[in-house]
Amino acid sequence: QVQLVESGGGSFQAGGFLSLSCSAYGAIYSITWMAWFRHASGKEREGLATINTATHSTVYADPVKGRSTISQDTAKNTLYLQMNSLKPEDTAMYYCAVATGWPSGNRLLPYWYTHWGQGTQVTVSS
């Protein structure tokens, strides 16, 4: 089992910057990809970015591409998401998730991710 704990959420101004962290515990050795998702009220859960823990290959969703960076600190078993040029539409609950299998095709589908954190709320005001 893998446990995930997110932090870094809060209230932000449009145009600002956020940095989220996700600490992983437990069966770390089994993790193949680590990802960030978000779920806004009235919308479907949305994959934002994912990173392969071995190769550090990344995939970004169009809404955050170019203004977000996903990274990992292997020594600290921690995943990060940094996002700039924040918009009110970035308001959502942000979740960290990990895959223990081998995602293929669209690696930002929630289907591939077996363990999820509790989420951290991000609110962006204009």
C-alpha cells in the first residue's frame, strides 16, 4: 500500500504562483508514475501532469502546459507541482495519485492510478 499526503493548497491571487507537495509513504518501490489531478465543483476530475519515477519523463495536460512543472525528489519520496499565471478556473481540489502498473496511451486518465491522497484545496480569486 502507498499513502499520499498533499500540502501547499490555500488561497491565491490570479496571476500568482503555487507550489504543491505530495509525500509518499509505504510501498514506494512499487510506484511507476506519479501524477497531479484536480477536481473542480461541477466538473469531472482532470489529470494535470504526470511523471515517470524512473525516467522522469513527463506529460502535461493542455490547460496547464507551459505554466506548470511537475517534479519529484526521489530521496524525499516527494512529488511537486509548481504552477504560475494562476487563473480563477484553476480553483479546485488538487490530488496526488500514483500508478503501480504501466499506464499507456493517455497517461492522465484516472483509471491508471491506484492510490490517491486526500487532496488539498486551491482557490484562486481575481
